[in-house]
Amino acid sequence: MNTKEIILKKTFNLLLLKGFDNVSITDIKNYTGMSRGILYHYFKNKEELFIEVTERYFVHIFDFDIRKIKDFTVYEFCDFLNKRFKKIAKTISTIEQEINGSSDASLLNYHFLFYQVMQRDAIFRNKYKTTTEKELIGWEYALQNSIDKNEIRQDIDIKSSARQLFTLTDGIWFQSIFSNDGRIIINNIKESLLHYIRLLE
């Protein structure tokens, strides 16, 4: 792991544990074991470091290429979304294990940090909005593809069903603030989506 990678991972871990408001450049220096000179060699200031952490651990994880999923059926898109949520949970767990040797942070910490980023960063809000719009479009593609393959009924309202599937996914994902076990939440998402999809058959 190179120096920049260490700084990003340890800063993300520190932000998960303490939140934006409670982390200073001195905290980052002490937590990473890097001098201010090294930190400022890679990042102009704390804000630039935070922006890169946000890009890596929120934007890049959530975002996807709509062209890669446009031929998915509802079952394939459901599987794709569940893999994405598993990747988020695994990323948090892996970083915790690498940094601390334990998993002190949870999806609750991740959601808390997510809301802080949403509140502070208009660019991030716009990027996340674009990702949610792509997810809605992904469900529309998937529903149409499943209709074309006679996997679900022909008479469903695609736009309405896409919104309901999106809301179901998003709602259960954000309920993970009440659970320390990301696996349970991800399984709940999958089961709920599959239950809804079966209603469309």
C-alpha cells in the first residue's frame, strides 16, 4: 500500500469513527503517523483530502455505468445492486481490519458520514442525485427487458414499478442505521426485492 493510499484509508476510518466535525489535520497526522509535510505533499489542505476520501468511498462505490446494465432483467439488476451493497459493507469492514485489526465502525457510521457529506458538499449531492437517477433508469430497463422475455406481466406500469423498487431498496438500505450487521440488511434488500418482483410475475 503506497503512502497516499494509507492516508486515504486511515482518514476514511477516522471520519467513520469521529465524523467530519471532530477531525482536524492534527488528528489525521496523529492517526496516520504522517508528518504535516507528507500530508500536504499529497493534499493541499484538509478539504482536498476529505473530497478525495468522499469521491473514493462514496461516489465511486455507488456510481455505475448505465450501459453495462441496460440489458439486465429484474433478477439480474437485483443481483447487481446487492453486490454493490455488499461491496460497500466489505470496504468498511476491510479498512477497519487493516487499520485497527477489528471492526469498530458500522454501516451506522457510514450513513452518518454520508449525511454529513450530503449536507456540506453540493458537488457530491449532484453526483449522488445522478447515481439515483441512473438506478431508476436501470430498473426501467430491467422491467422492460423482463416484460420482453415474458418473465413478468405485460400490463405493469414500468415507471411506477421502477420507483417502488428504487424506494424499497433505498429505504431498507438506510434502515441499516438500526443494525450493526450489514449482511442482515443486504439479505433484507434482496428478499424484499425478490418478493416484489414475484408479485409482478
